Amino acid sequence: METITQRIRPARPEDGMHLAHLINFAGEGMPYHFWSKLEEPGQDPWEIGEARAQRSDGSFSYKNAFVISVDNSVAACLITYSIGDEPDEITPDTPTMFVPLIELENLALSTQYVSVLAAFPEYRGKGFGSELLKQAEAACTNDQMSIIVSDANKGARRLYEKHGYKPTASRPIVKEDWKNPGENWILMKKTL
């Protein structure tokens, strides 16, 4: 019988490409769609995602990420950080598809935000999501957790509800030319 070893560890810059793929799973293809619009000559969307994950600043950074490593391969990740007490400004330069997400994040001020929770397909159904949610709660510096999920992502919603998250607000998904079955983003919160 094969022994599988796993552990949760902080992400590292060299995990950047794994993080890019996992944030794309969590974002249901929206990140890749956005990165493809930023494409510069000679750089594909995955390279843009990887470079963003390798940054040491910003919310989508390896510094805010934890991964579950299975036999030295990244299987799943969590990106979590505290949302401050000041709302993010929506400007004319804000991409339209991000406006409802920012509006919902602004309703979750002073919470520990679970920005990304995802596993590669071959590692789903193994309890990694639950383990990573516990890691997010351990990182929480106050007593409130938050997460945003598409109404079409029923499996993720069940997981969050099982862990005590409750829907508190929603906003229509702005798709532009991004293909997604969801109609609304749902903000879910939990009090620890």
C-alpha cells in the first residue's frame, strides 16, 4: 500500500504557476479571462498569473497563501488576508466585472477574507477544503470570516455552509464576454 504524506505549508514564490492555476479554478475561469486581456507580446496569460502570484505585495500574493503539499506536489491552496476597515474605492478605471466583487468585499470590512480556496481536480473530495478553512480561521485576527462564491458553485457553497458560513448579501455577476453559469456573487460570513 502506497503511503501519501501531506502537509500544509506557507506558499513560496516557486509555487506561482500552481497558485495561478488554483486561483483560476477558484475564480471559475475569470482570472484567466482577465489575464488574457492584459497579455503583452511574448507573455501568455498563465505567465501573467504566475508573475502576479510571485509578487510579495498585493492580495493575490504567495505571501497570503498556504498550500497543501502531497508527496511534495501542490494539491490545493488557500489565499486569505484581513480586509481592512476602509472600503476599496471603485473608480472609472476599475474593470466592470470586478465592481460587484469589490462592493461585496466592502460589506465585509474588518473580516478575515478567504479569497481563494481550491484543489486540483485529482485532489478534490479529500477534505483539503475543510483543512484549509481551518487554516484561514487560525490566521484570523478578529472574530469574523468572509468569502464570496458564485451561486452556481453549489459544491463550494455546501462546504462553506457546513463550516458555518451564512449568505449575507449578493450582487449580479458582470460577465462581459466571460462564460460562467452563475447569475450572482454571494457574500458569506461566519462569526468565530
